[in-house]
Amino acid sequence: MPNLPYMPSDQARPIKLNKFLIFCFIGGIISQMTAVNQIFAAPLAGITDRPFRRIVRMFSPNTPMYTEMISCHSLVGAHKNCLRNFDDYRAEPNTGAQIFGADANLMADAAKILQDAGASWIDINMGCPVPKVATRSGAGANLMRDHGLAEKIMRAVVRSVQIPVSIKTRLGWDDAHRDWADLINIATDCGVRFAALHGRTRAQLYTGKSELPVITDDIKIPIIGNGDIKTSDDVRRVLEQGYSGAMIGRGMLGQPWIFGVLTGVCDVPQNIGAIVLLHLEYMLEYYGEKNAIPMFRKHVAWYSAGMPNSADFRIRVNTITSAAELRMEICKFWGCEVNI
Ligand SMILES: Cc1cc2nc3c(=O)[nH]c(=O)nc-3n(C[C@H](O)[C@H](O)[C@H](O)COP(=O)(O)O)c2cc1C
């Protein structure tokens, strides 16, 4: 929870009831996200779509989750080929919608659209290293080396919505520029309510070990630590370093129950085949058979990783193009029944 500034009593004015209620509501969202549910599910493009979020929430309904990154251009232009432009978050509590872009006005408009669609908070991507996003479009990780543009975007987005705004960033552009604390301080001045920090630079991409710095008192907003976190020991270590929460990305692949297990609300399920089937049904419902089947292959690979005969199973799955056949193959592999 961010510290509230002290106000001397002779300057204090009574707060209007409606402002007080909004204040309590937003404060409640943030404290619920950072104090109670300290483990966040990271945004993963191509993975944390609506079907995946439904599966995670089956095990841990309160896990704070991010959407995949959403282009402000695509969202504001209502591009039909991108289904997530039309997601409705009202039935998805604790979902932060992540936007990326380099145009402050478009980012503000995109934030408003997502607020109207029921997002719990807006996250600004300031860490994506992919050339198409960071170098060619000036968005994502580029904002770590253009603090002026980052500030303009954060101010515009914060001004445009009533829900909390967060950022997700990395340590810096490269080893010579590990200036994450400067960016976080600018974010704080802009009214950003919390930040997620991935313990790598843009230059590292996803290589090497994530190394999170200790959070000291000069950082005034809650920081969520991210990078190579997979176990309860990893989570504990991050919290001991002064982080307000931990964020898991690749650690949730093939084990969407990890948040439930780490927060003690469920055990590792016995009936994994039934979960794979349900995930497939959610994908079919959302994307349609033609698109869902190729997209689901990677999930099948993650769910089956390390199991006996999984290599042969994956080879078979990669040739399947019909939902009925895929269901049968999944049931054969996990020894479950098709109930659809
Ligand atoms: C396949 C993939 C997709 C990702 N997509 C996003 C994204 O859309 N937005 C974002 O801020 N970070 C994205 N990231 C970065 C992750 O959110 C996270 O910061 C990174 O994977 C480190 O955490 P981990 O070690 O727990 O995976 C992505 C990473 C991967 C591997």
C-alpha cells in the first residue's frame, strides 16, 4: 500500500463522500493486490489470454493477472483481427490490462477503453525488448531510455482514468544504464500506483539470471519483483528484499495451479488431463477450432513436459487439426474420459 502523505490538521479539508468512497475502493484494490495476493501472474504475449486466465482462476480466483500486452493503435482502431481488443473484464476481477505504445494521446484513449471494459487497473509496458516494439515503434523497453516520453505517457494515462495505473519495467536499457529507480521515481511523481520490476536489462533479453536489487526507503510505491520466480522460497526471498509482491511468468506454463499452490488455496491437481481438456474447450470457444488448435499445441507441450512418452505425444499432437481428434489424443495420453 503506498504511504499517504501527511497533511497538517489546519490545512485539512473535509473529503466529499463520493471522493472518499472512490479513494477507499482504489485503496482497497491496491492493498488487496499487494498485501493479500502477493503473487501476480505476469503478462505473457500469446499465453495469458482470456482462456488461460479462466484456467488460472479456477484454482486461485483472486490471483492478480495481467492481460497480454495490447497495442494502443490496435485497441483504439478496434482492429477486428485482434480478439483481445473486445474482451470484457467485468467478470474477471483483479485483471490489469497492459497497453503498449509510444503515443501519449493514443495510450490515454486506450486506457479509457479498457477502463470502460472493466479492467481493474491499467499497466503500461516499459520493458518489452522485441525490436518491433522497442526499437522500431519506440514503445516498451525504449521508454527506459526515453524518460521524457515515458513521463508524458504516464501523465496522460493517469489523467485519463480513475482506476490505478502501474508500469512494468526492467533494470534499464543495458549494463551501463541500470536506472530503473529514476524511472520509478518519475512514475511516482506522475501518480503511478505500483510497478513490476524484472531483474534483467533490455540487453539481456531473457538470458542470464534475473538479479533483483534490494528495495530501499527512497522508493515510494509498492514494487513487485519479477524474473525466474518459481517456488515459495523464491517468493520469500523477493519479499525479504523489500518487494511488496512477486510475479511469476514462465513458471506458470503448464502449471496454471501454481498460484493456488503457492498461496495455499489448492494442491497440485491429480486430474491434469481433465484440466487440459477444459483449457482446450475455453480456447475453442474463444478462438474457434481453426485458430485454437495450432495455438493450443504449445500448452499441450508445457502440460506434458517431462512425462513418459511426451515427445511422441507432442509429435502426434502437432499434426492434429480437428478438436475431436485432439480431445481423443489428450484422453489417451492422460488416461481420462472425454465428457464433452
Ligand atoms: C513468451 C513471453 C511473452 C511475454 N509477453 C510479455 C508481455 O506481453 N508484456 C510484458 O510486460 N512482458 C512480457 N513478457 C515478460 C514476462 O512478463 C516476464 O517479465 C519475464 O518472462 C520474466 O519473468 P519469468 O522469469 O517469471 O518468466 C513475456 C515473456 C515471455 C517469455
